[in-house]
Amino acid sequence: MTTAVWAVAAWALAPGALAQQNLGALLPAAVSIHFVAFGDFGRRGKPWEAQVAEAIARRNASDPVQLGLTLGDNFYECGVKSVHDAAFHDLWEVFYGPLKIPFYATLGNHDYARGEGACAFGSGDPQAEVEYTRLSRTWRMPARYYMFTAGPVQFFALDTVAWDRRERAWIERQLSEPPPAGVVWRVVYGHHPVYTSGRHHIDPRVKQLQRELLPLLVAHHVDLYAAGHDHDLEHLRVEGVDLFIAGGGGDEVRGVERRERHSLAAASAHGFLDVEADRLRLRGTLFDTDLHSLENPPWEKTR
């Protein structure tokens, strides 16, 4: 395994960057990679984010991780106000700065907040999460949706909160292009799941993604879609696409309300998705904070 990836093109961090950025290759296609993913984590006053971070640190010590993905709801309850918001230090750098691993983040509904509910008197500033990339060695959000490659994997980070026709056209266009030479796996990730056994199975946005995103994942042979939003761990498979929910990153977990017919395994637990990839194998494991796997054997796909 190679060392962590730090390079991010300077043009991708320009003020006001919103979307449609291609970071290019962060690691050569010939190398194998190990990455982790989790969402729904930045909650003050609870012990669970520290437990997940400690579990990732133990995994990294035994098998070095090159990069991570966040699956949105990075900062509860109401996102951040600016790049100087204390939440960046208290809820990100304290836990993940010491790992010295770059995490490529996406936005969740709590990162927008939009002046509703507990956030009635103020909304989060999603653009601050983009611009904080300039100030951190581990936080990477070059745009609200973007793409990159690392090793044999092509990654597409979505903003499912602000999902619209432009973003759908962008991801369709990118998936229609042949992957770069040496890239054999495709991973798409965002906050909202496509299917879930959790409480959000009836959410309008989840239903919309079933209609508008899932057909693209199927048609273009995407190997893995990772999401959060429901605070649990789950593996589903729909029309040949493997769907992982890793929303147990640090907020309170919720019960799995009903088992979706596409579900292969589910648990109300804190934890994260751990993925290893080389040119012949893609292996995904949902770990809890004791590093117990949700599935035995873990999911694996081969070429």
C-alpha cells in the first residue's frame, strides 16, 4: 500500500467552486488502495465519533489507509457558519487530524440546515465546507460534487441534498465516458441512500434517487454506491449494484425499521465501511467499533 494522498490541484480550490470538478489521478492506477467511508458523525457531547475514529485508527495501524470518504451530515445540528467555525476543530480535526489521512467529503442535509427545525434561526453554509479545504491537511471538499481516481478506482462524489437536473446530467455524462486506462472499478458516493431498511426508506429524495440515479448506476456498471443518512450499517444489492450504508459515524444509531427486500445484512451499530481494491479484486467490509464485520465473509467482487 502507498502512503496517504495529499495533492489537490490548486485550481480545484478556487473561491466559489461549486461543482463539476475533476481532480484527476491522486494515485497511479497500478497501485492497490485501501479507503474508508462513514457519515452522520459530527455531534457534540457524545462519545461515538471518538469510538469510530479510534476504530479507524486501529485499522489504519494494521493495514494503512490511503484515503477516506465522508457521506454527509458532517456537522450537527446546523452545519458550519464559516471556515472559522469552531466545529471544524472540535468535530473534525480533533478526531481525524491525527490520522493524517485525506478525506474526500460530501454534504448532507444537516450541512445545509436551511433554517428548519432546530436550525430555525440560522442555516449552515455548505460553501464553507468547500473552502475549508484550503485550511486543512485532512479535509478535502474541492466542490459540492466532483470526481477523481485513486489506484484502480474512479470515484464520483455527489451532492444528493441539492440534487437536480444539472447534477444528474453531469454524472450521466461522466459515467458515459470510458474510465482512464488502468481503472477497473467505479465507486459513487453521497449522503442519501438509494434503498434502505432504515427510517428514511420513504423519504422523497430516496425515492427520487431510485428513479433518477439508480438507472445510471445500473446502465454504467457502477460497482459500489456508498451513502449515509440512516444511522446504521447496511449492505443491499439492486440489479447488480452493491449499495452500502455507513451512517453510524458518530450520531445516535437508530433501529432498522424493516428489512428492505434488497437487503443482505443490516445492523443498528456505529462503524464504517472499509474497502480494499486492486485490479483484480474489490473487497468491502462494514466494521463496527470493535472491528467486527457485519458480514462473514465480507463482500468481494472480482474481475
